[in-house]
Amino acid sequence: MAAPLSDTSLSPLKTIAVVGLGTMGTGITEVLARAGREVVGIDISEAAAAQCVAALEHSTARAVERGRLTERERTDALARVRTCTDLTAAAGADLVIEVAPESYETKQQIFRELDGIVRPGAILATGTNALSVTRLAADSAHPERVLGVHFFNPAQAMRLVEIVSSVLTAPQAVQAVTDLALELGKEPVAVGDRPGFVADGLLFGYLNQAAAMYEGRYASREDIDAAMRLGCGLPMGPLALLDLIGVDTARTVLEAMYTESRDRLHAPAPILKQLSEAGLTGRKAGRGFYTYEAPGSGAVVRDALTPPSGDVLGPGRPVRSVGVAGSGTMASGIAEVFAKAGYEVVLAARSAEKAQTAKARIGKSLSRSVDKGRLTAEAAARTLDLITATGSLDDFADVDLAVEAVAEDLAVKQQLFAALDKVCKPGAILATTTSSLPVVACARATSRPHEVIGMHFFNPAPAMKLVEVVRTVLTADDVHATVREVCARIRKHAVDCGDRAGFIVNALLFPYLNNAVKMVQEHYASLDDIDAAMKLGGGYPMGPFELLDVVGLDVSLAIERVLHREFRDPGLAPAPLLEHLVAAGCLGRKTGRGFREYARR
């Protein structure tokens, strides 16, 4: 049981020492100084200390230029910072934040020295994102005053701070540091001690899978990154983010996570080791997954792996008219997209009434675009006139491209493809919008498997820019080239991927969502804290539980099962909590209850 701290530990944390003045230590120093704290910056390297001061001067000057600081505030903030190269300078600190390299040996040595330097009531915090806080605390003479304070980079901009307590940490220390985080304008999230904590615990598993996907040559680095940015609304693609974080840092974090979890999803992809040991550690080295203008630069330059610009796919087939099979939201959205691009569209449903309802939905969508000034009334009318609603697939006889957008059920899709094969003219391309089923299984239901391809649109189709173009081993080159040309004409960003479960986006997204469910299932963190951590620490537009409730827990479970069945990895097995909620009929927003409850409309 944690021993209580002395009453002095309850006093405000006014003087703070930051040990380690790299990028993160410098950022934390600036945050503290601008918030009125006296800061002692300590680094064994005089050059690092000098660089820290220069960086603070530059950063605060820029803040003045942008109107975020006055000149007086800048002068006062800089005056509150002093730097040195000796740990004894931390003697008068109320709080010491260690941000040294991710090494037990380095950090333990710092904590042992600090034990003999700091006053009895001082709190010692480690900024680790990969190592065990408990192990570091246990090696200290006063483990009750040791905890983790995990800022995110850049510390000046990122609002999330994970406050990590071990079983040895005194509650007063946690409260004092939590109060400080709030005073700094941050959002503190309380988490237990396990590698990666919440944000990195979820983030690095996803990054690792992306690296493995690239290493396996399933998709290009550009397509993987574009898919996750455009398909999930993420600020950066996973491989670009690995370069920003540092490939070597990511490898260290994953090694620590794997040591703890023994989950294969955390076992570092071999390419991370190869790049690290070759010194290709990302932006800081000038080269990682991408090549940069110079070390430290964020400007990507062309290299041997950069795809050639321009159309190099060869000639495609002419496409003037498109058939869309289905009457749901996705089918009507796809029909709208093609009509807006000037294609003649045949929208076929199981009945003429359903088809007219789908067309009416398109009309409402176009009207909203007119109301918002995105479309003229004339353009909306022309678009709607290009769509013919029908209750019969026979009207697909003259289409050049038939797009299936019916229920995510293989038997239903195969039956439809067999019907399309009979109805559509020779040379017509048949496409499925499946998000998880094998495209080749649809192709084999036809006599023309070489003319079948996947076109995975994202919902809502009119707004989402991404289309995953899925080739099977049988798809003809000119079919692939045609679909890429069509994607360009309808102003979508096409990414190429092979015919395997989840393609790019779902194969990376759903294991991340599943791991979030496991965190809650294990009572490691709350729904709200996990959602906040991923939005504030990872820049995600929605937290994992918000997203699961929007997607639908039944849909999510079905995709998880497909991924588990395809890859046979125990780490991909659906979390039991997800299965239990689906069995109970708690499917998310559509039923009024999922991970959270919603008001019925």
C-alpha cells in the first residue's frame, strides 16, 4: 500500500525541473513557463541546453507574431526558465519531470540520483510512454512519490496528458499533478501502469499493423496513408506518423508492449528493426518510410519508391452509363456520385417502389447541396434527370459498368452477380462495394471473373473521397485501368489493394477498435477517458466507442469475425464484451443503446 506523502506535497507545484531537453522536454518547459511556473531545465549536454533556449526563443517569438502572447508575456516566460547540466539544480523543485531517452538504465540512474537531491515532499514524474512506471518507482527510495506524466508531441499544442499511477503511488501525488495539468489547460486522463497506457497502447498496435501491411507489399506506402486519412479522417497516415514519431521510438514502445501482452499484434514488424538498425529512423534522420528534404524536415521528396505521376495503367474501356444495384443509403449515395459526374445512371432495386424511394432520397440530398450553396438548382435538376429508377435488373442491359451495393451477405451478392452476368452486355465491368467479403467469390459466380473488381466506397458516398479498388488474381488489367479512370472522373481518390479481408481501412481500423473494447472489458480505463485520449492525443475525429456506436456493433462484430477467420491471429478475436452487447441487442445509435445510451427519436 502506498505510504502517504508529507503535507508539503499538497502545496502548489510552483518550481518544476525538467530533466532531458530534447523536443519533448523543451515543449514541456515552454508549457510550464508560459503558465507561470519557474522551470529548471536540466540536460547533461550543454549543446542540448543551449538548443532548448534557442527553441524557446523562436517558439515564443512566433507566438507573439500570431497574437497568442504579448511581448511582455514572452519576456516574463523566458525569464522563468534557467538551464544547467547538473541534476543538483533540481534540489528546490516541487516536481521533477524526467524526459530522458526510453531506457530503464538511464531513467533508473536519474531517479536514484534524484532521491539524494530533491526535498522530501517533491514529486518525481517520468515522461515515459513505453516503460513500466511501477518498475521505475520500485527502484526509487520513495516509490510513493513516483508517477508517470505522459505529454504528447508537440506539448504546446496537444491537450492530452496521461497521469499514470502505479500501485505504489500516493493519491496526493496523483491529485497534485492532475491539478497542475488542469492549470496548464490540459485534459488529464488517469490511467494505470501498462506499456503504451491508453493512447499509445491503441495507436502503436495500429501503426505496427500498417508497417506489416506495407512490408508484405499488400499496398504502397502512399495508398496506405491516403486510405487512413481519407477513409477515417485521420490527420496523418500511419507510415508518415511513424516517421514523425521516430521508427526507433516506435520499435521501443512496441517491444515494451509485446513483453507485457505477448500479443502478436504488438510484436514489432521486422521492417521497424531493419529501418532502425540502418539509421533510417524517420524525419529526424531525413529518411524512414519516406525520404525527406533534410534531417528534421517534414517535406517529402521523390525517391525510388515514389509512384510515377500520370496515367501509366494503360488503356481502359469506355464508360458512358452506370448501373447501381440496391436501394439503401450506400446505393443511392453512389448513384448520386456518378450522376453528378455526368454519367447516365440506372438505379435498380427489388421493386419499382423501392427504386423510386431511393431516387427521392437522392433528390433530397441534392436539395440540401443547393441550400448550402454547393450546387445550383439547375445542376441538381440535371443530375436527377440522369438517374433512371427501375425495379428490374433487365434495364442494366446497356450499362458499361454495373456496381452492386446490396446487403453484406455473400450468398445474396453471389446471386446478384449471377443475374448481372446474364443481363449485362459482353465487356461490361461488374463491381462490388463489399467492405469485408472476398471479391473473387463474387467473380466466381459469373462466367466473366476477369471483368469483376471491387469498388469499396465509404459512407456517405457523396462526401467521402476514398474508394478502395480491389483486384482479384483474375481481374484483367484493362478492367483495373478503367475503374481507376472512373474514380478520377467522379473525383474520388482511388487506392489499390488486393482481395483480402478488410482491404486497407477496415483491416487497420477494426483491430484498433477491438483493442479499445478490450481495455474497457479489463477495467483499465473508462469509455470517456479512452475516447478523450484518442481524440486529444491521436487527433482522431471520433473516439473508438463513439465510432463503434455510429458504425453499429453488429456490423463491427461481423467485420472482426471476418478478419479473425481470414488471418487466424488470436489477437484479432472479437472482444467478448462486443459479442455480449450484440447478443443483447445493443447495437449502437440505431437501437438507442450500444456502449452508450441515446435518446430515441
